Amino acid sequence: MRTVAQQNETVVKPPGKCDSLRPYSRESLRDTCNICTNGTGRGTEEKINWYRCSRGEDKVSDFVSYASERPVAFCEMIPSSSSPYSIPKDDSTAFISCIYNSPDEPLDFRGELIDEVIAERNRRKYERIEVLSGVRSPFPNGQARFFERKRFFGDEQLLDSVIMLSGSDEITLLTKDL
């Protein structure tokens, strides 16, 4: 056993403006997997199969941001009742299962995705949106302070100490009532 170094806070990138937001398609799913896996694309076919099954149930709301025709960020939202995580399950609550910015991009394009999630929440009549976030680390879904700037509040700390390659962190469930 070795001591794991303390997690360093991630550099905050300035917000970016995308050229287009597109819903998932077979092609854009490949783009999201490349963003999520730092370009390896691992799990793309499994993701396409999952999406195909979930889309038939109309559970997934999803968007990919493009800037200069490059995929730069993506977001998935499902009902919290469909979440695989140990969170409160409720059909009136939307759960952001993934929201990631390309690590290669100097700008953060996730802010526009949050705005789109809120608009989708209105169409689907959700009462609130939830997301899991690291207190210091970028996983899952980015640091809590990003969501707090978008008026999410720390509802509940789920895990006290999660060990990652770069150190330990706490995972919190953040909520935005609408």
C-alpha cells in the first residue's frame, strides 16, 4: 500500500460558445465516446446499443456541442428513477448522468448544455435536476463549484472518500429546483 497524493483542484476554463447543439445520433454517439474516453472511443458500440434501447422508452435527453465542426462537450439526462446510482428515485426529477467537456479544449462548453437541460426539463415537466459531482476532482461530471455557479446546491454527500489515481475526493449529489 502507498499513500495516495491529495487531489489537485482542476483549472477552471473560461466558458465557450458552441456553433451548434445536436441531439444524439449514431455519429454523435461516437463523438461523445471519444470525449468521454479521451479519444480512445472505448465502449462506443455498447453505448449505441444502450441508447437504442433507452431511446425507445423515450427516457434519454441528450445533446452534443460542436465548435468549428469539432465535438467539444456532451450531456445526457435521464429520469432519476432510471439512474444506476444509489440516489433517491423519482420520476419528477431529471438526473444528469453525464456532462463532459473535451479535455483538449481550452474553453468549457458545458454551460450551454446546462441551459439546454433546463429547457428540456420544462418540456418534460421535471420539478428538479440532480447531478453527481466531485468536490475537488473533475469526476464525475466536473467539480461541484461548476454546478454551484449554475445555481445547483449541495444536497447530500454520497461518498466520503473515493480513491482515484490522483488522490481521494468526496462525491456529492447537487440539486437545482426549478
